[in-house]
Amino acid sequence: MPALQESIDAVRVAARAANDVKAMDIVAFDVSQPIAITDIFMVATGSNERQVLAIAEEVEKQLHLQKNLDPRSREGVQEAQWVLLDYGDFVIHIMHKQARAYYDLERLWKDCPQVDLQLEHPFTLADDDPDGQLASKADDLNEDDLRSRFADPQESHD
């Protein structure tokens, strides 16, 4: 069963909010077939930690004001490398550009249909990285470096 129209409408609000604060490469996938617990994953990119947090804040604010929705949970706010806002029927991933390049979430969902976000003037990573340096920086990071950056300080690593 495809994503519910209610979820699509809410994700469009989130995408417009993210775009308003210059989030880059905003995409959404209908993941209702492979993942039965949610309808849509949206991914947006921020160029630095401050922007990642600003995007998350604006998305939360607009979903609350326009749709009276609040996230069931939020993760990654302390690190501001990958903020996840879980609204149940949809999940918003806001990622730092280096984390986005490294994890390449689109690769995981490439077989899922994309949701038309109806953005008039979307920003892309090319707008922020005209020389293509990001890809080479992501290649220089190893998995242990990123794990330490994303690690929850509360977790035990025994």
C-alpha cells in the first residue's frame, strides 16, 4: 500500500520548511512497502552543525504550526551530525553534508518510489560545493572516525 496522502502532505510541509532555511538535496522516499512501520523517509542536508539544527528546528516548528504534529522522538540533536525526527508515519533525516555523503542513504532506498515534494527552488549540494570537494572529504573519513562522532556518550562500549 503506498504512503498515505496525509503523510505526503506533512512531508511536503517539512520539505518546504527545510528548503526555507536552505537545506540541500531534499528528497523523500515512499518506504511503505519495504518498511511496514512508516510511510516516508525524507532526507535533507545541512552544510554545518548550526544549519543542521536550524533545519530541524524549522521543520519541527512548521509541522507543529501547520499540521499540529510533534515528533514522537528526536535523536542526534547534541551532535548535530544526523538529526532524526520520528513522526511515526514518516521520519525526517537531517544530515551534515559529510555524513550524508558517507552514509549515502539514497543507495538503500533507490528501489523505492520518490515522493514529489513540489519544491519550486530546491538547493543542491552543488550550490554549496561547486568544486566537488565533499566527496573526496567523505572518502577520507573512516568508519571508526564517524562512529566516534555519532556515538551516544551514554552508551557503553564494552
